[in-house]
Amino acid sequence: MDRERTTNAFSSLDKVTDLVFAAYVEKPTMAETVEPNARMLKNTLDALAACNVPLQRIVLAGGAKSYGFSLGAFNAPAKETEPRLIAPIHYHQQEDIVAEWAATNGASWTVLRPHLVMGPSLNSPMMGFKSCPLWPACHAIQPDCKLGVRGLDAQLP
């Protein structure tokens, strides 16, 4: 998250044209996640600009918190045209940073807001809880597919 170290780390990336930004810093409250996550993105974009990286496209990984998922029930299907939530959510600040940077530097951008992202995750019990019902459905469609979890693959017929 340090601006100078970020610039140094990116100093040799002179041919990069696309950035997928999915970094995230967890904090005890949603409000506390705003500043460090916004700073991390801003430092990344500023470092790439300082190194004259010809960035053309930015993909920002967001999530269902943009729609109020973390607050309980929300309108489904959620739509990007609905007004932003008033609650402090780092995704909003990140989108503003990317929109301004892209307009200034001539890049295009988009945000992905998946409800679920599956994969390895430390200290995230929600990952397994949300993905467990999905596995039998995937296995039913493609029985020879393996999850890669020791013991679980052997238990499925």
C-alpha cells in the first residue's frame, strides 16, 4: 500500500495494457475498509502512470456488497442503475477512482460484481458455505470433474 514501493515494484511493467484489480484489505468494519482499499488502488494506478505504462483497460473486481448484500435483503436481480447505498462501502470509492483515472488517462474500465467467488481463501468460512451446494450440481452435469479436495472427490459417486 506504500506509494513509493508500489511505484518501484511496477517500474519494469512498460508493456502492460490490461489491469485486473482484485486486491482487498479486510478490516473489522466496513467503514474501516474504505480508506486502505481506495489507497491501494490509487497507488497502483498512479504507479502505473508514473512508469508510463500504456494501460488501456481496467477491470475492477467488486461484489454484491455494492447492492447491499452485506446489509441483508436487497432487490433481486440487482441493477447497476439503482442508486448507490449510503453505507460506507469501499467499492464505491474504488469505482470513482477508476472512473476518474480512466477518463484522465484514456483507458476503458468495467466492474465485475459476482455474488460468489470460489477458490482458496484463508479465514473465510463463507467461501465453503456458499459453494457447497454448487458442487453436487456441477458434479451431476459433469461426473468426471474433480474438485481437488482430498476425500471429497472420493465420496462422490
